[in-house]
Amino acid sequence: MAIAVNDIVANVRDVLLDTDSDNYRWSSDELIGFLNEGSKMVVINKSDANTVFATVQLSSGTEQDLPTGGIQLIDVVCNMGTTGTTPGRTCPIVDKRKIDTSTPTWHSDTAAIVVKNVVYDKNQKNKFYVYPQSNGTNYIRIVHSAIPTIVSAGDNIVISDVYETALFDWILFRAFLKDSDISPSAAQRASFHLSSFSTAVGAQMKAEDINDGYKEITDDGDLN
């Protein structure tokens, strides 16, 4: 089920008691901006919250980059030939350390147009490698996490619908943060909603210096 941006914003306004359209405390553009910010924070902590299928042409050699906006490789579907339209052999992901040990010459072995394996190192999240190396004419089909596209009023959210509550809490966190320097209760409510956001995305997070609007987010180092 698609979740409308306008519905989340309306629910936020109910909590903020900010429903008088002639005298909004928080503009719609501001609240939607917080929603877009929250979407990015969700994906930073939960990479599978926004996944994209992409058919990519490989560069010559073993080292490859994710498409623009890609954050982390999630899965590999199969080879797609030299036109990008013909599904072929699967190419399972293998750990880089294992292939380094079993096939130490894999970076210099003869190039091919069929990939046998995709090599992934979680310490290089926006890159991956292919074996055998590509000659630059072949394609593969991958699944990767991506930075969410910016949404506007009238759009639906682009991350997984299960994070609707997380977005709701992030917007409220940022909204109450706006008033935290003039209202202790606003600072407390901002802290509460940041904690609720943390719980919703299942990440290890902490909020510091709420009154100054400073946010520090620490994940557990494992986004899978």
C-alpha cells in the first residue's frame, strides 16, 4: 500500500496542534523537508529500506562502481549479455577474502563477457568486483540500496511503507527541535521522538545536544 506524503504531514500536524492553514507554525515545505531528511536517515541505518533493481554495464577490469546514488550492493540477479536485455548465467556473490585466498591472480586473469562471481567487500559499500574481469562490453542485473529520491506534496514515500512510523517520529523530532531553545517541554518531546525513531528503524542511535540541533547517529556496523 502506497503511503502518501500528505497523509503523514497531516498526522504530524494533528500532534503539533498546527492545523490552521492560515497561520502554520511549521510550513508544509519545512515538514516535507524533514520527511525527506528522515528517509535518508532510515536508509543510512537500514540499507534494505530503499532497494533498486538496475541493469549495469560493467567497466573494463574487476573493479566496479554502484550506479549514481547507490549505497550498498544487496544482491546480484544474473548476467545480461552484451545488450543488457538477455538474462543469462547467475553470478553469486562471494566474499573478497575467500577469492583472494583461493584465486590470488583473479584481478589479472583473462577478461570475459560472462561473469562467474561478483566479489563484495562490506568495507567498500559503494563498490563491487567481478570475476573474471570484464572487457567492458557486458551487463549484469543487480539489486542495490539507494539514496531516496526527493518527494513533494502529492507524492508517495519512496522507502518501504513499514517505515511510515519512523518518518512520522523523525518529522516530529525535527519540528519540536525547532522550539527546544525556548521550551524545555519541546526539547523533551524532541528527544522522545528521536528515541522512537531509533526504535522503529532498529538501529543503535543516540541524540546529543538537542538544544543546539546537533544530531549524531551511530549504526552497529552491520546493515544486512
